[in-house]
Amino acid sequence: MGIAASELRRYVIRPTLIYLGRQHPGAEAFLLAVAASQSALGAALDTQRGHGLYGISDARHYQLWDGYLAKDPELASLVRGLASQHAFLTGPDLELTVNLRYSTAIAWMMVEASRLTLPAETDVKRMARIWRRIFQPQGRLQDFMTAWQTTVRPLYQGEPAIL
């Protein structure tokens, strides 16, 4: 059993994007669908594919820090501010698993680093292509689109999201 989609959006994704100054149309919905497709909203937080809600691998995590965040010290400091004081130094990848706001920030930074533009929220197939390119290169578009339909769409229609 994972996290309720409405609570993940309200208490984790939205505040993290606001903290980062990255409010973007569709960003909340995209990240919610990524979490649904990668970890069933937290039902599986640590798998062979990766860590946390967004299934981020160790290699992708380090690549983001070394290739993107290191080039912007102010942004890096902002993201690092979400990590635990001591745990980050001894096990940065564990932060992806246990720290929801940190993993959300890293997931969004992966989107930013890709330089891909999110389409309108209604263009689920294009969002699925972005998900596959950034988070799941071997993934099936249908997996993302199903996660979107069962998790995201109901939230925006006022229905409870159930996986």
C-alpha cells in the first residue's frame, strides 16, 4: 500500500515545487504519475531499478549532482537543504528512499536537466514519452498512461484516486 495520491500531491509534491520556485503547469500531475508508475505511490520504495517514489538509480542520482546541480551552487544548496543533515553525507541514495521531499526535488531536477518541455496536462502520451526518456528508458508508454488514468485524472475530476 502506498501513499494517498491527493496527500502526496498536497503535502509533498506541491510544497517541494513551491520551495524550489518551480511551480509549473502540469508539474504536480507529471510527478504524481511518475510516482504512480515507478513505485505505485510508494508501495515499493527500493527496487533494483532505483530508490524512492520515483525509482531513481544511484547512477542517475550522482549524474544529476555532478552534471547539473554542481553547475548551479545556489540551486544545489536549495536542493541539499531538503536532505537530512547527517544521513545525506553517509548515504545520499537512502535519502531518495526515506525523504519524500528530497526525492521529489531530485525527480524535478531530472526533468529540468533533460531540457524537455512538459506538454499540456491533457497530452498524456507526450508526458509518457518524457517519463520513459527520463525515468524508465525500457518502460512501456501504456504503463505511464494507465498510472495517469487511475491516479492523476481522478484527482483533477474531484474523485478519489485509487490504485
